[in-house]
Amino acid sequence: MLQCIFLLSDSGEVMLEKQLTGHRVDRSICAWFWDQALSQGDSFKQQQVIASPTHYLFQVVREGITFMACTQVEMPPLMAIEFLCRVADVLSDYLEGLNEDLIKDNFVIVYELLDEMIDNGFPLTTERNILREMIAPPNIVNKVLSVVTGNTSNVNETLPGATASCVPWRTTDIKYANNEVYVDLAEEMDAIINRDGALVKCEIYGEVQVNSHITGVPDLMLSFTNPSMLDDVRFHPCVRFRPWESHQILSFVPPDGQFKLMSYRFVASTRLVLYHF
């Protein structure tokens, strides 16, 4: 259970504070955190789980913004780190970028998003499609209406229908004139080559990026030529695990728009030929 979330700028300023439970976390924890970051340098920022004298801290750094969560109770650290990554992704999607000025200019929407994404310290709604139906993204029209009507809230009064659905990442009323889905494989290779040009070690990190524009609630399948080569696979929640476990086939109902379907790692053979240009 998370007790508080802080957003820190690259200068250590507390831009946003969200208390999540009845136990209030004092801001002095941010001063301790930043003193440690200055004294230890980059090695400290690479630690995602930190034990302070009073709290366990979790941090994720995106575009110079530090997303920090605090707790005093035992909890799965990966849950806290994954939630902070989801918060960073949602804010980047809503604000069309992520920097100090955007967060300060839209702090009302940031607070509204956090209210819907976490409840009493436990992650609740983290899917972007549902959040977009619940909270309108910032734009000029919404800002003009808030000035004219005096209503600064962007929260929809009705609960999205997909909230209680078995596929909460997708609504049922999506319609397109042309049904299209694009699949991209993005890979990075880390290799070590000795002085003779021979390959010593090679690892490939890849992601399957999907851009889906399909009417209704489609059920898609994706297969690989040699899936046994893939290690450390991570899936989007839309992927059904049983078909992958039994037949190495990706079966899923895709979210609408762009999303990361899966990521993987591949350890290449040292006999792999590298070409020099």
C-alpha cells in the first residue's frame, strides 16, 4: 500500500504532492531523498527501491521528472514501480509531453488523474482509454468552457461502460470506416566484440508495438516463426497467457490506438555474423 506520491523537478522542487492514506507523509522525506541524490550522483538515481530511515521509497525518472512513492509497510516493489511507470505514461499521453511547465500548467488534471488511478494506496484504474472517458484531456475548448461556466472539473459525471467489462482497456462503441492494424518490431542490440572482430556476447532487446484502428471488439492472434528464442517476455494485460503458454501464440483483444503488446530479450549465438560498413 502506497502512502504518498511526490513529483520532483530536476532541481529537487516538489511540484506535486498526493497523500493517499490517513497517515500523512512529511515533505522532509523529499529533502532527505534529494540530499542523497546530490551526494551519490547518478548511481542513486538508478536505484528504484531505496530504504530511508523512516520509509521505503520507489522512484521512476522520466524526462527529468522524478516520480517518487513512499510507504512504511511491506509491499511488492514491482507493483509500486509499475504503477509509477503507468502514471508517467498516462501524464505523457494526456499532456502530449512531460516536463515541469506542463505539469504546473495542468496540475488540476494531474490531481484528477491520480484520484482515479489509485484509491487508498492501491492502484485502481490505469487504462488510458477508460481514463480518457472519465477525464477529458486538456485542450483550448475545455479551458474556454471552464472560464465561461466557472466549472474547473474535467471529470465525467457518468462511469464508463468499460469499467465493469472483462476487457476494461477497450470500449464497445468504437467505429471506423476502414479497419486497420499495424505491427512494428523495434529492437536494440548490445554486443561485445574482441580485437579480432569476433563476437563475444550479444543480446537483443525488442518490443512489439501495435497501432489498432478496428471497429467493435476484435479478437486477434499473432504468431512467431520461432518463439522459443524469446526470453523474459512481458505482455500487455490484453494478452491471454494460456495460448502463449501452450502454443506460443499471442491471442488478445487490442486496446484502441497505439500500445506496446509485448517486450522480450534474445541472447544471440556467438556465431552470429556482424557486417561492418
